[in-house]
Amino acid sequence: MRTDVPDVPDGVTTSTEISPEELQLSQRNHGMQLEGLRYDVTPAGMHYLLIHFDVPEADESSWRLSISGLVRTPLELSMSDLRSRRSVTMPVTMECAGNGRARLAPRPISQPWLTEAIGTAEWTGTPLGPILQEAGLENAAVEIVFRGADHGIQSEVEQDYERSLSIQDAMRDEVLLAYAMNGDPLPPQHGFPLRLVVPGWYGMTSVKWLTAIEAVDEPFRGFQMESYRVRQQPEDEGEPVTRMYPRSLVVPPGFPDFLTRRRFVDVGRHVLQGRAWSGWGPIERVEVSSDGGASWADAEVGKPASPYAWVSWSFTWDASEPGVFELCCRATDAAGNTQPLEQPCNLSGFSNNMIQCVPVEARTPP
């Protein structure tokens, strides 16, 4: 429950307790088990999932995508039409914009993500740009609005889930209308039969259950555009949430305690492995610490499967004597962005990318 502190805005709490409503959200949505970092491509069932409203009922044979608004040739495309076009398969890492918010203090009240709201899938679809070119955007068009079939109420606003992109961003070669995930039709919870995939951006941009695309002549101010902004107070204009900031995660070493997930390893040398990614540019450096961030050493960084997929990293750690260690990792991208040791809180807990730290107990083998 929310602790009634005058300086804490509505929607934010200083309590560490999870409310029944947050627990219900966490049961509908799920993060990726961090041992899934071992896979170059995340199995569909492990990939993180966030559903704002309900999974819509969908029949591929009757599904239609409309392209309308400020276009010279409005289009209505069936799934057969879309599948007949040029097909692209691309590994893309996708992360929820609220990943890590449950670790903030004060804590925003919403889906209580820790660090697991992540996954990398091979998305198959057709590029959006050529379809917009075929429809013929009018000169007055400034943004493209994407509408999903999921409908509900959020913050007392009844709505379809809608997001927009600038013309420039929508026309990027890598933006896909996707109909397959890891070689199979999209699972219902991941947007069957059609979704938008915007590589490099946080996951809220990749609208699921896509039914309509509309070209408009002014910036779209729908609820899902206004809510995904970094604000310190409700009255702030804030900054829009767009690309993913760099993050690195380690495959949990050793074995866990069931309840606390605390890790245990035997004394000796251990090869730590993990993944790192950023929407602002390639990962140039990953560092590892075994003392809670007091000192750092460089890990070996691999090569990504695509410009928009995570990279692997590895580091040999010598747990030379028994004790409790705090393993941390941090990534730096080509744009110069580095993960912070501590994360400033914002109203909704967006774009949080502070370093991951994992307590590990090294013990003498039995």
C-alpha cells in the first residue's frame, strides 16, 4: 500500500510491499528467466511479456490492416497481402521501458519489473517503409499513428492502444510489420496475427495486434504517448521515452536458494557470461566488478547477430577464498552512454538502466 508522504506524488510509494493489483499485473505479465541469457535467441515462452489490456480474439483469415489519413491511396491489406511482400527476418532485442522500476526508491506503482523485462527474438515480417510509399504520404503528414486491437481503460481513460512515430522514424529500413516470431506465427500474447517491431526502441513502441496505420498532420498526443514520458512531477512536460539505454545482465552463476534467489558457487575460477545491448549504438565495453562496484575490469565482448540484437560477453572471475561477493556488470555504448551505479527516480520508473548487482556466496566445496 502507498505510504502517505506529502512529498511523494500519487502513483509513487515509499513502501516495499507489493499491492494485490501489482501482484495481479505480475501474474498476467512476466519477465525472462535470467538463465535465458544463455540463448542467442530467446525461446518465445521465455521472452518478456507486457499486455496492457486483454489479448484480443483474432482470426488471420479475416484480419485487415488499414492505411489511411493523409495518404493519396488508402490501403486495406489482408495477411495474405502482407505475406506476399518482401520478407525480412531480423534478431531484435526488446526491453520494457519500465524494466527495473521495482528496484527504485521511491517506487512507481505499476508492473513491478526487476531486471528481467527483456528478450531477443527473430522477428519475420515485411518492411513498413515500402507500404507507406505505396500509399503515398501527403506533404502535410508529420507522424504515423499505429493502432492495436487491444482496448481498455488506463488512468480512467478508455482507449485503443495507440502509439506514433515521426515520418523519418517510421520510414527506417529496419521497422517491420511482423507476423512471425522465431520462425512460427506470432503467439497470441505477442500480437497474433500482426504487430509492429521498431528495433532499438523500448517495447511500448512495437504495437501488438496491429489493425490500423494513419498518417496525421500534427504530433499525436494520445494517452500512450503522453504516459511514456520521463517526469519528476505530474505537471512536468517531461521527455519522451524512445530508444533503449545501455544495459548488461549476467547469467546467474552457480545455483540459487529457492526463495531469495541468492547464488552459491564453489571457491575457484568461474567464467561469467552475460548479454549487453543499447538502442543508441553498438556496445563498445562491458565491465565487471566483484566488490559491488568499487573496482572494475573489462570483460570480453562478442559480436551481435544483427545491429539490433544483444551481444554476449564473458569474464573469468577468481573466487579465491570463501566469502560473500557482489557481482556487478555495466555496459557502455558507442554513443558514450554508460550505465549508472544509482538511478534517479522518475514518476513512472522509465528508462532505468542502473547496473545489475548479484550477491554470490563462494564456499569451500563439501
